[in-house]
Amino acid sequence: MELNKTIEYLRTKPEGQTFDRKSAKIDAKSLAVILVAMANADGGDIAIGIEDNGNVTGIDGNEQHINELLRASFDFCVPSVEVNAERLAYTNEYGQPNHILLIHVHQSMKLHTNQADEAFYRVGDQSKKLSFEQRLQLLYAKGGRYYEDEPVYNATIEDIDLAKVEDYIKVLSYGKDVITYLQENNAFVTHRGGVERVSGAAILLFGKNPQRFFPRSYVRFIRYKGTEAKVGTEMNVIKDVIFEGTILEVINKTIAYVQTQIKEFTFLGPKGLFVTIPEYPAFCWQELIVNAVVHRDYSIYGTDIQVKLFDDHLVVESPGFLPGLVRTYNIRHIHFSRNPKMAVFLRDYKIVKEFGEGVDRMYREMKEAGQPEPKYVQDDFILKATLQAKSLPNAERETTAEKTKEKPKKSQRNHPKKPENYQENIIQLIQEDPSITVIRLAKLLKKTPDSVRYQLRNLTTHGIIKHEGPTKAGKWIILKPI
């Protein structure tokens, strides 16, 4: 049998997420299941005329049946699946010409079903039938509907903290009152048939108690001793903390706490000066937390976002499919907001720093820090993002915690001056100029703007300061001493 290189490759290529082999005897309805599953997932290729064991049997001799297979994407898929098909020639073992049919299935932004109204999703080399809940989750992930726009059962405007709305419209410089804002913007509060409807976005952004309606819309932080999670008598959990509130409060609380758990390494640099670097670049782990909160699938009630910190890596787990056309292999460059209203809200509060570009920047910063690139894994309906910790020679390692345990020497002569308190310096500069900007603070403190923003969020979360007015023209107010 004389096979060209393409057919030999298709004969031996492992079946998986984006490739399948089928006999020409497959019926059109069965083929439609694979077409639907691939279109709903990542797209892919189907080689017709090659058996599962790799034997090439071809398609010639039954043109009517092959035409039925070619029409399967129209006749048995709802809506129709976009495909391209080509016939590849080869010579069989008897010296006779034959062909295989290679069908390329395009990835789709739509949710597809077969004629029986069953939805499938490609998982590895299988076409997995979706439950009603999973089907709805996939619809939200593809942007066919946005779950944040769905009305929340039994919620009323009384469940919204109007003071939080007031703070936000000041950031926007919105000229009308808070009730008008809620009723006229983003469909936060609507009326249908005389019934008041409050959206999920309104509750998650401004709710008095969002967890009443979204019980697991919190972030759970777990600190493990060692490099893997253990259970039973070997359970190695050191800390287990939950952060609740609106999505802004959850993000600020989580970031402030995780900051206290990230180690810093101090060592003598090449110029004879001590250098301090963190286990993970601050932007990177903060970006993972922000993305998990703003892009999680809130229609999944049974689980929560988890931030897991091990001795050598950090993992952030978020419920839901990757949204839109985003996949683990293109996540650096393809952007899609599962919850666009929440994303815009966080951008207005400067939590989302680089709209649509944060993941790519995270890859760059990990590379610049000499650390492996982030690793994303879609584990069924949970997205797991992992960062590897900074690795330094033992002779150069010295954590901040270890430094504080050192006993002071009797003579302080020639010792460096004790560093001033970072937050106290910020408060002092705000007292001197309540209208001071982040850029100005960063310049005076000789810190990065991101570092200053983090400290300001921390001070705001703990009720020490607050900001009034628009971002660029407002002022800081000190609420209590630090």
C-alpha cells in the first residue's frame, strides 16, 4: 500500500481533543455528534476512511453515503456547523486508487446541538454529552447569554447597598442620583409586568450581602505545608481562610491577605547592596486572583474560587469553561469577558490595570524574573492557573520572617537605618496633599505605581482612608489613624 505522508500521519496520529478517525461506514447522525462536540469546543479534524486501529480502508465505492456524511453538518446539526472537506488520494494494497475524506470542523461561538437537541463537548478523545446545567454554562461561556444579566430570584433594590453605588457613580462623575443610575444603566434594575428585577451583576457589585444569593461567590485561601495537598491523617493545611463581600471587597481582602503569605528573599547583590525579591512577581499573582473573580462562572453554585499556596507553587482555581474562543494555548492573546459589566467596573476602579493585556504581561514578568511561564489547565469545569515560586541558591536565601528573628547586635554602629513604615509615609503625604495622585506618590516614595495602588487598596479596605470624586480629580480622606 502506497500512502502519501499526509495519510500516513493521519493513520498514526493519536486521537484526542482536536482529532478523530472514523470508518466510512459511520452513519451521518453519529458523525453529527462529533461535529457538534468539536464545534462547541476547540474545533478539529475528522479523518473518514481510516479505522480506529489505523487501517486505511478509504471511502470510494459508496458515493451516496459519503454525500450523506458531507451533509451531516447541515442536516443533523442545529444550528449548522461550519466545516471544510477535502478528499486525499492514495493507492490501496491491491494497487487501486482510493481516497479518504478529511473534514475540518471550525470552532464556533455558538452553542450547537444534534437534531435530538442534545449538546456535546469534546473532552480528550470523547464527545461528552452535556447535562442541562452544563449546557447552560457553555452558553454563558460562549457569550450567547451573560449570566450577570440574569435576574436574581427574590432580590429587590432593598438588597443593594446604595452607598456603594454612590461611591461608584462618583468615580464615573455620573450626574444623576443612585436610583436613576441603577434603572437607566446596564439593566441593573428593570421592571417587567410590574415586577422589579435585580440583575446578578447588581448584587455582586453592590449587594449588601452577595453571598445570600450567591452562597459560594467568595474566595477561599488555603496554605499547605509542603509541595502537595494531603488528606486524612496526613492533612497538611496550615491556613484556611474565606473572604466574602462584593467582588471589589473580595479582591481587596484576598490580595491584602495573600500579600502577608508571600515570602521575600533578601541576598547580597553584585554591587555589595542587599536585594529583596518576592517568591512571585506581585503583578502575576494579583492578576490571577483578579481574573478568577471577574471571569468565573457565577452560574456554578456548587464550588468556589480557591487560592492554594504551596512551598514551591501557587494555584488559583476558578469555576467555569474558558470563555468565548479563549483556550489554554491562546490565552495570552485572545481576550473575552464572561462578565463584561464586572470587568468594566473593575477597570473603572483601576483593579483591572491593562484591559485584555494582563495575561500577556504576566507571562513577560515571569520570564523577566527568571521563573517558568504560568501554566493553565482546563480540568473539566475548573480552570487551574499555576505559578512556580522563585528558586534561589540556599546561600542567598533569607526570608523576611527569618530576618525578624535575628537578635540585634550590641553595637548599632554602621547598621543601616531602620526602614520607615510604607503606609505611614503614604498617610503623611495624603495629609500634606489630599489630591495627590498615584504617580506622584510613587515618585516621592520611590516605589512602582502598582505597589502604591496595592497599599492604597489595603488602606481603603481596612477603613483607614477613602477616595472621593473622579479618579484623576478627586481627593483622599483620612478616616482614622493607622
